[in-house]
Amino acid sequence: MTQQFAMVIDSAKCIDCKACVVACKVANNVPAGYNRNWIKEAVPVVKAGRNQNGHFQPGACMHCEAPTCVDACPTGATWKEKNTGIVEIDPKLCIGCGNCIPACPYGARFRNPAKRIADKCNYCPERRAAGIPPACVDTCPTKARVFGDIHDPESEASRLLSKYSGQVVQLINEKSNTAPHMYYLLATAPKGWVQEAKAPASMDAFTGVVAPGIKGLVALSGIGVLAMLGRQLLSRKDGGHHDNAAPSDKKPDKESSAASGQAAHNAAENTPTDSESTKDSSKSVGGTAAESKE
């Protein structure tokens, strides 16, 4: 069964200690001034008990089901891994163009100044390979973050989603719903910060002008090939008519040449030579003279 790794968050448990942010920076060598994850604050929105208190909302790349960052990437460096559901970045293919950054409605991407490529949360693959959860999950003192395969009914993340079915919140911008795989239990805040995904002008130009132009050229090339094939077919048909109409224009083939040569040779053998003709003439004259004497 295909996996879908996701993050299930009880934001009411977050105390804004930022241990998750620091742990992520250390584990993934994130450069100063940049973060792969964050904690947003809302004061006051969510009720806790009888009083209204401040609320903290952990977040990171949401590894969306329909990631707009994938569509914005011109080289295929960003893609969604089918077996895990994780949105990945291939550092060998990324050219650092930054097209994917405004295409993410959550602002989860940045251009890494040291690597000169796009960067974001990847759920700590080295830690997962070792059988331990991502650094942010492992470090959280209140266990506000839960990570796991939501397609596996035995995982804690899947059990939480089942337990709070119908009471789960996803942060979505209605103009660009990417179906994020980060789920908040019961309630969370703030909600209005998610941006509309925007494709860079260069990508708009490519998809709107360059790509259709390339398709048009390909279509014209195809038409040209078909026209050439049609012309060849017609030429073959016309060639048959010419053979019957004007045989004298044909060049003699090898067999015809050989037959002509043989006929000429036979004719030459049957034709008497000059000396033979003279002898025959003499005989004829002599014979006539003898007959006259008799």
C-alpha cells in the first residue's frame, strides 16, 4: 500500500518554546536567517477553559496532495514522491531559479544561500532511515506534533485523525487549494495568512506563449511530413502512366542491351566478307563463260 506521510498537530499544546525550530536548523544545517519550520501566534482567538488565551500554531512544508511548487519547477527538481507522498527537491536538478518560492502558498520554501538551490522541510530522511521521527517531532516537549503514515491505521497519526474525524482543520487558500497534508486537531489560529499560489511571470510566458508556439511548430512539421509522403505516393502513380505513354524515353536496361548486341553479332556472322563476295562473283562469271562456249 502506498504511504502518505503527514503531520498531525494539536496546536493547543504548543507553548512557543521554539525547540522544534532550533532542532530542525541543527539537524539540517539550515543557514542563519532562514527556517524550515515556524510557529505563528494569534492573540486571542482560540478559547481554552473559561478564558481567552494566546494561541501558537506550528507549521512547515505541508507536503500537499496537489503541490503548486511542482508545476512551477522548470527542471523537474521538485516532485512528489509516489511511495511516501513527500514533496522532494533534487539538488542535482535544481538550478536555484526560485520559481517555486512564490508558488508555495505557505511560504515554506527559500533559496539556500550556501547551496544556491531551493530548500524546505523534507521530514528528515536520515532520521527516518534510522527509525526515528523528524527532529521537530522528536524535540517537542509537549508532543504537539505527531508524524506518521496516515494510510497506516496502526500509526499514531492515523489514529488521531480517526479519533477527531470531522474536527480536523486544514489551512487553505480557496483560490489555490493544494490539499495540504498538515492537519490541526479541533481548532487552530491564525488562519488568514495563507497566500494564493503565484506562478512566476517567466513560467506564465512559457506556458502562455512559448509552449503553444513550440506546439505549433511541431504541428507544422507534421503537416510537412504528411505533404511529402503524399507527393511521393502521387509521383509513384504518375510514373506508371509515363512508362506506357512514352516508352521511347526509357533508357535501355541491361537485358535489352544484351539482346541487341547478340542480334548484331549474328548479323555480322551471316554477312559475307568482301573477298568471299569477289570469289562468288568470279565463279558466277566463269561459269557463265563456260556455258557460253558449250
